[in-house]
Amino acid sequence: MSIVALEPLFHHLCRRESVFHFHTSKPIPFRPFFLTCSPNLNNASSFTFLHKPLSPALSASFTHAPMLHHSSHTFTNTFPINCTHTVAGKIIVRLDHGKDLSNWELTVGCNLPGKWILHWGVTHVDDVEREWDQPPRHMIPPGSVPIKDYAIETPLKKSSSSAEGDTFYEVKIDVKSKNDISAINFVLKDEETGTWYKHKGKDFKVHLLNCLMVDANSIGYKTGLGLFPGNLGQKSKKFLKSKAGQDVGSDIRDPKQTDNQLGGFYEEVPITKKVLINNSIRVSVEKCFESEEVKDLLYFETDLPGDLVLHWGVCRDDSRRWEVPPPPHPPGTVAFKDRALRTKLQSRVDGKGSSALVTLGEEFSGFIFVLKQNESTWFKHMENDFYIPLSTSSSLANIGNKEDHSEGVQREMVKKASQETFFAFPDKIVNEITNLVTDILSENNQKTKSKKPQLRILQEIERLAAEAYNIFKSSIPTFSVATTVEPEATEPEVTIVEPEATILEPKGTIEVPKVAVEPETLTRGPKICSGTGTGYEVLCQGFNWESHKSERWYMELREKASELASLGFSLVWLPPPTESVSPEGYMPKDLYNLNSRYGNIIELKDLVKRFHEVGIKALGDAVLNHRCAHYQNQNGIWNVFGGRLNWDDRAVVADDPHFQGRGNRSSGDNFHAAPNIDHSQEFVRNDIKEWLCWLRKEIGYDGWRLDFVRGFWGGYVKDYIDASEPYFSVGEYWDSLNYTYDEMDHNQDAHRQRIVDWITATNGTSGAFDVTTKGILHSALERCEYWRLSDEKGKPPGVLGWWPSRAVTFIENHDTGSTQGHWRFPSGKEMQGYAYILTHPGTPSVFFDHIFSHYKTEIASLISLRKRNKIHCRSTVQIIKAERDVYGAIIDEKIAMKIGPGHFEPSGSHKWSLTIEGSDYKIWEAS
């Protein structure tokens, strides 16, 4: 919150009590009466008025003070500048005696700051194929989290023995002298940056026994000194001697021999880590009056290290065209190609950062600059030049030209100026300031010959007070970020009545009354049906299973935004943004921590902004079914949460035996890898709604992809949709299709019924992925059984055949394809799949890996054809042929398509032109 206070100004620039400290070589004298506006950096749009009466002494000093300079503080703004620095440190691995001398203690530590996690498991002596197993209970340190059945994650804690000023994080693991564990395997993870420290993709291995065969990742007992992880640097060859006095690793023994003796060892590895440093540049603008002239004083102050150069210019209008102002310029300023000036910032007296002072005439409307750190490093503001608006004082000059020594006239002039210049300024504030101004004038009426300079000061005081108050009232920050206005839909305004959804019993044998779906209108402009878009969307999944490994995915995807827009995509599905136990993001922990393996919150906001600039809306991947806990309860169960949403075990469902929740029974299927959240709890729902709304406002998400919605009732989703008001929403309701003796049934009504039931529970506010259609396409294309693509009523057999506007069709995603390959689409048949979903109703989704592959051109042609013919989520399908080797259909009587090796050509009253042809698919357009 900022403060606008009427207070004395001492005759020096650097006031100790001020929150801003600007250093200049020469003090600038000011008049002792001054209006200051000191903004809080957290909220530049909030102000508080404090009216302080002048003391008699100060009033007297005002009368006799010489008029050299007087100034009023216009505004101050701070621009964040985030820089990445590389810091060096080391990882330490040590094995020595524990408290019980008959046992040992393994210590893994790191001397760099961070949120370090040891991801580890053990290898048993008899293990042949499997290297990782969960360790026995006595080895697991407090605070550990089990990862499935093969690993443990243990946070490193700050060491109590660290020297003052030093930082060392460590974890200690108890090791029994006599056990069947031959090695401990681990990788070290920094949750702050999402970095995993491995050795060329392999895990570290700490040998607890002499080994006949070791690899380059071995630590401890070994026959040679292999290299510790290559990306961490070379290891330090420091070893302790074993009890036998021999060098550790020199004695080769069979790991199954009973006379093996554990020996202590110590190794340290140099590592480097990229750290994000939050720097800033602060700019303050003050209006300075020198005799008859008014000038703008701009103070620059930054904590960035190094020799910085201010590359700057001015502009006269909103075009922001760079211009070089006339002299005088700051000392040491040089011209750059007659287009800009360069001023070197001077080091501050305290050695922390640097600063500069620039003086300009009042004829300029703005100040433009960039900051140069070195030849390869330039700082801008969100990829644009920094811009500082400069206020003018034309109204001041008009008032200053009039001289009238009458107190009544002076009072009337001030009132009239305030009323004409500013709106909605309360009479009480006006009266207080006006009375103060009049009192000052009346005291000096007979001692001052000219009222022109005084009027300028007083008018500027009132002008700034009114300006500050109006900023406070309207909550408009001094530096406003331009909001992106979404382009209107290009499709013509049409009205389409939603077909009624046929609702069948799960067994598919009894048809119950149909559920009426309210008609919806596809309109241009901002009117949007809750969670269902306009109907013309084409969705891109903007990541795959490996995307997190780049550690800068947001930045990489940002570079592809324009290309995705040119391909015709209108929606992009982004990966889970929250802190997560798993690097892919689907085991969320602190929901408000948006620093993930994909990037940080600043990069995410910039990515969403960039997509908006190219006309693409962004969906956030919201994992609402489960959440990983921060703490254990009294029974050692991980079901107590930390962070901003510090829930206890009442937030966990009661019927999941793994996590001992005290909530109600689950409203869906449990996900056993993490505590399942009880959405029936009002405090849980309120917190989730608040979080979703925060994401919409803070990040700019336009909607949601909802993970594992099979785990909770769709009615809760309706509550979340109503609260967050997304443009588009799609749920992942995933279960198995119907099979008989390993062969897929032709009738999949029961499967799509379950998806439709969930959509119905949301009251139609969210769509769902059409898993039914994907599964049927698998069998139809792989087994050459295209007859499967028509149900018993001659309609498409998936969700798009019953409720097309809520069906999000797809052939692959990060789970089914990518490097996971859980349910990979038939190889070589992908374009047949896209020819189907991109010509049919529903909202088609295209997988990232397919977009940036040899399929790109064909996919782009299909999207273009879809948009050109205005195919939408409610388009009508007439299935003409569904036989063993061919499927043919006409959509909206605008396009005809066929997939399969068999023959099909459209006929009828339309004249059809073959537009697209590929491997076993063809598309025609009606003339």
C-alpha cells in the first residue's frame, strides 16, 4: 500500500527515512514543503492519504526559504529482473560408524542451497534382474515418502553441525553390518529447479560389499576408481582405510562371503547449479521546478551486478518512437548512431548495485530504455523496451500566468482547477487541501511579490493528490500491463440445437428416457457456454511424457506458439504446473507452488500471454483427485498437508486403506499412489475453487484439463466449473472397454454410457475425452474391421455418437503414446485416425509428437479443411459405408471422407472434388 503524505522535505535528496535511496554527486536543494507518494512495491495501485498539519516552525521556514529548486514526487515503479547465476558446490557421500559401533551410517549431503530430495532404493545380494527395491523399514529415515514399491524419497535437512554462514543439507541412513543388501542406488533431485543429478542416465550406486564387477557409477567398495556422474564433474579421490588397513576397493571378494567387512569411505563430487536471482530496477520520477521551468527528474537504481549501461531515449507521443533529447545529458553519456544515448550507471556508495540520474524537459511524453550488462546480455521488460510515462503540466502554466493577490480569488482558482482537471474527487479532500493551500498563501501574501511560482507548487500538490486518490479509487496501477483482447470468433453467427443424448443402462439392454439437453447457441464475441467453448475449437496437447526433462519446456513451447496458431489450433493443453513428487507433475504437493520441472511461474505466465497474443487459449492440467502429503500423522502415515492448503487427514477419503483418512467414503475409484481427496468436505471444495480462480487470474488459464475424474463425483466438477467459469473444460474419465475372450466387443454402449454419466453429473458443464472412440479405432484399423465404426443405430459408436459437443476425440496422448506407450495407436495408421477425428463432430485433440513429425503437413491440411468447411462439435454425420475394409461418411453435406484400403466414393446431388489423399484415406469437398 502506498502513502501520500503532506510532510516537510529536508534540503537533501537522500532522506534516510524514505524507502527510496538515490545517490547523486551533488545535493539538490528543495523547498521545505513537498508532497511525497511512496508506493509499496507489492501493490502500486493502492494509496492511503495522511494529512499532516505544518508546524509553526515549518510554516515560518516556508516564508523565508530561498527558492532554488522545489519538487513533487510523481511516482515510483519497480521492474523485476530475473537472472540465472551458476553456483558451484559439492555432493558428499560418507560411510562411517553410527551411534552403535556395530552398525554403520551412510550420509549423503550437499552444500548448495535448495530443496534437495534423495530418491533411493536398495539392491539385495540375490537380485539379478531388479536393481531397485524399497529398503527395510529400519533403514527409512523419518519424513520419507514411498514411491510405488521400488523407491523412497527422503528430503535432505539442514545439518545441525554446519559452521556459521555455511549451508549443508544431508540425510543419514542406518546400515546394518550384517544384512543382505549389497548396494544403495540413488539419484539426487533439487525440487526448486526440478533437476535430477544422474550419470548419463544411470543411477548412483553405493556398494556396501566388495564387488567383483562395478560400473562407472560405483561408490565405496570397488576394484577401481570410476567416474562419479559426468554432469556433476570429476570426483575427489578421498578414501578412508578399512579395518584391515587395506585401501577400500583393493580387496576383491565374493559378495556372498560371510567374512566381508564394511569399511568407511568418503567421497565428494563438485557440482554446479543454476540459481534464479531476483533482481530489479527501480525508477522514480519527480517533477522539478527551476524558476520558470519545469523538468522531470528520473532516478534509476538497480541491484544488478556488473558495469551496467542505460541505453535510452525519449518519445513525444504514444507511438513510442525513439528520439535523442537535447543536452544537457548525464556525465559520461555518449550517443549511439544518433538514435539513442548510453549512460553508464555509477556504483552506489554502499557498493550494492548502481544508479543514475537523468533530467529532461517537460515537452516529452515518455522515457524509453533498455539495460545493457555486457555485449551478450540486455534486459528488457517482457520482451519490450522499458517505458516510463511522463506527465505534462500544461494546466499549471495556464494557472501560473494569472497573478491575483486576493485570497478569495486564489481559493477560487485552486477549486476551479481541481474540479476541471479531475473527476470524482471528494469535496472533503478538496476542502482540506484547498484550506491548507490558502493558509500558506495568506501567511505569505504580504511578503511575496510574485505568486506565480507558489501557484505552480500548490497546483502541483493538488494535482498529484487528486491523481493519487483516483488511482486508489479505480485500482489502476501507475504502470499498467496491457491486457490482451481476445479476437472474436471468425465463424458466422449460427444457432445449433444440441442433439439429445441417448442414455442407456450399463448393460446396454434397456433404454431409459432420454436426457434433454438445453439448446445452445454458437455466437460470436464473448458469450460462452460454460466449459464448452464455441464448438469450433481444435485442441493441441502441448507436451509429452518427456517434456519435463528439458527443464525449460515453457520457454521451448513459447517459441512454437506462432507456428501452432498458423497450423489452425485454437486451444492448447499445458502440463500440470504445480510442485510434484513425480517430475511429470501428476503427483501434486503444494498447489500454490508453480515452480515445476517445466519451468517457473514467470515463464508460465509469459507462455500463456504469448498464446493469447497469437489467438490460442490455454488449458491448465488440474490434478484434483489426489495430493501428496507433506507430513506424517501420529501413526507414521503420510496424510497431513503443508503449504497454503494445510489440510489434515479429514481431507482424505476414509475408504483408502493406504492413507487412513478421516473424511467420508470416496465418491469414485481410488488412486492408490497418493492420498485421495475427499471432495465432500466443504473446506476442501472452497479451497479448490479459490485455487482454480487464482490460477485463472494469476496465470491467465482459459480452462481446464481435469486429471483422473473417475476418482470423484462429477457434481463436484460442476461446482468447480461454476466457480472458475472456464472457457473450456475436459475431464479424463478413463476405464477399460468391453472385451470377450480378449476380443473387443462390437457394442461399447456400456463404456460410453459411463463417460456420458459423468458428463451428465457435471450438468454438461465439462466435456470428456472420448476414450471409446479411440479404443474402437484401434481395433478397426489394426484388424481391418471398419464395420466397428458404426453402432447398431448407424451412428458413430463413441461418445461423439451420443453427445458430440461434450466429446473430445483423440488418438494419442502422453500416457498412451510418447515414451510410455501404454496404449499406442496402431503404427502407421495415425493419419487414418486423424482423418476420422478431424472431419467428424466433437472437439479433436492432436498430440504434440504427431504435430512436430513427418505428419505435420497432413495434419495441417486436415485442420484447414475442417475450418474452411466450418465443421464443429455438433456437425451431423451420415455413415454411408461401414464394411470390413472401408468406412465412408458425409459430414454436414460439406465434406465426404473414407478410411481403409477398400473402395468408396461419394455420390448424390453434390459435385465432389477430391481435396486430400493419403495412405488409406481420402477427403472430398462439395462444390
